[in-house]
Amino acid sequence: MEKWVKNVSDYTEQMVEARLDNSALLMVFLMSSSEDEMSTAFRKERLLKVADQAKDHFSTVEILTANIENLDRVTLPTSGWIFLLKPGEIPHPNLIQVAAVAFDGYDAIWGGALVQNEKTQGFDHVDGSRFGCTELPKIIFRNPETWLDTSFFVKGERVIFGQPELLLDVTYCLDLWGIGRCIKLGNPFVIQQLIPRYDELRDKILYYFRQNSIVKRFNFDNEDLAFRIAYWNPYIESMLVSGHVFEDTQLLALKKIISPGATVVDVGANIGQHTIFFAKNLKAKKVIPIEPNPSFAEIIRENVALNDVVNVDFSLLGYGVGEKEGKCRIVESDISPQDDVVEYDQLGEIPISPLDRLIKEDVHLIKIDVDESELEVLRGMEKILETMRPTLAIEVVHQNLSIFLRIMESFDYRIDHLFSNPQYSDIVAVPRK
């Protein structure tokens, strides 16, 4: 057994040498004018030790020292690998061993970060930085502010000639993820001495996702779907980037009830995931999304275009639905539009109408998800319930369940499917006759 292990080890070393024999690594040691001499000396000593280990993997290893304020004056190679050690960061002793697995297949490599625990004097992983990822759409849900701005490896060919300072820009890093093969490894690359500007970094990353068309494509229920990822609704979008549809069980149950060619109303359409399912998987004749939030209305249009469906009617985007006519306004959240609050306000700019006044054609399915306002919506659609008798797919918070059941009984509806959650129930109700 020992002889076999030795042979395998020899073979592996030969293969690594053959693959990387012509490769080079430049380790850029960045200093800051505000950094004290002792910290600079300590960081450089650690980098020298890491560079010595790197000689086992690269044909040449060099260290270049530069001031971060003057990085634009530095000329970087256009081949081989570059490791940028940023001020305030100490390279992890196992940096090369951890990163080596990705040198062959990727253009840029990030890792996690450690920070010293003041109580134990040990080191803890920075929250959110201990995971692996290879897809740009997933980055936004993986705490990028904790690792995207840390020291990383990049191939020289991916550095824009004459502009090495871009390596310090998170926008450039995100562009790298879009055009190259990038990877985030779960092991730490550095130990942080300074606390990064997490809020500022997060704002820059969110702005990037909002300004760029970042799309996740996958197949669900034998249909190819596509969705713009912009952190409008992080809960739903985090499922989409993993190739899963939010409330997939409920949607597939509806598909068994509703025949192709139906007219569907999507009240509280949010980012349009259900609208796309109704239009594409359910093969509806027409889908009418209703959504008062302008941010969501915008992305609904984008998602419809991405999926190349022509059976979606946008005429009621920008409307709210309630028991009677009125006005409302959107109180924006600092986090995401999903946390925006719709407030009734007669001075608001967004109109509210009962469904009985908005819908003038026969409908077969009405989906309702309106954040605890479902009773008001039901009271404003009594004519529809009496005459059109559509199937209802409705989210009901638990405190409204008893009143909801009385309303269903009064219109002779029964509960066909129930999907219960801690705060609410997703209910499919159908007319008894």
C-alpha cells in the first residue's frame, strides 16, 4: 500500500510540473501610505513564505512591491498568474495549496477571509465568506461584500493593459465574472487586519446588478425559462439562480386543474415568476399581471421579453387591488423592493381598484399574493366570484383564515389544495359547481 501511494504521489507531481512548467506567478505586494512599517514588514515576511511555497507550482515566482496610490504606474504582465495582496491583508499560510486546484481551469480565483477574534485571540471566518461559487447570478446572494474586494488571483491576460488600478474596483471584478471563468473557493486566502467598508461595497455591487442584464436560464417542467437577477426579490431570485422555481409544487398542482387556453389574472405579480409559468408552462391564452410597485413592473416586462412570450397583457401594471377605489404609495426599503411597503394614501400616485372594475373578461384562474391584504381583494371581486367562478390560488395569512373560509363558503367554494407555511397558507379553492 505504501509503495502504491508513493507511485501515485510521484505521478501527480510529474503531472503538475508538466502542466505548469511554463507558467509564472507575480505576487504584487500593495502598501498604503497610512500603513506603519511594522505591519508592512510583517505582511511582506508572510508573503515571502507563501512565494517560496509557490515555487513548487510555478516555473517562476516574483514579488513586486507597489504603493496602492500609484498602482496606475505599474506595468503588469499579460500572461501567467498575478496575485494582488491588498493593504490590511495577510496571506494565509496555505494560500497556494488551497488555490492550486483552480489554476488550470479558471481565469480568476477568490477565497474567503479570516479575522482575529478579540476574545479568544484565534481566527474566525468572516461571516458569509465560507462557501464556493462559480456563477455570476449567484454572487449577489453569497455576501459578495465580504470577499469580492479581498486579495485574489487573476490571469495576466484578463488585466486591461495599462490599467492595473482596475484590479481594485469591484465593478471590474464583477465584469471578470461575466466574461471569464471565475471561482470563489470556500477556504480562506487572507487574514484581515482592517474592517472593510461592507455597506459601501454592497451598494456598489447592487448597483452593478441593477445596471447590467444578468440572466439565469434553466429548464423547469420541460420548458426553458429565463429570469433577470437584480435582487428585487432575494427570496425568489435565490431559488431561481439555483435552478428552482418558487412554489413549484403549488404551480404544478395548478397545471393539473387549469387547462391550456385559460385566461389568468396574477394579482401581486412581484417579479413575474408566476406570470411566466402561466404564460409558458400552463399555456394560457392570456395572462394579466397586476402589480403596483414600479420596480417590479419593470422587471416583469424584462422577464416576459426574456422568455419570448406574447400572451401577457401589461395593461394593469401600475395598479393596486383592493375593496374599493383609492390611491396608494410605495414606501421604499433600503434593502430590496421586496421589502417595500404599500401604504393607502389618497395623495398617492398609484391607483387602487376592485377586481370587479378592472377585469371585464371571463377568467379561469386568479392568483392572489398581496401581503395580508387578501381579504380586501376578495371583497372587491364578489361579482367575479358569483358569475365567472374562477379557480383561486391565494396566499392567506393565518390570522385571516377563519374569515377567508367564511367568504369561500358564502360563494360555495371548497378547498382543493392546501400548502401550509409558518406564517401563511397557500390555498387552491375551486367552485363546487
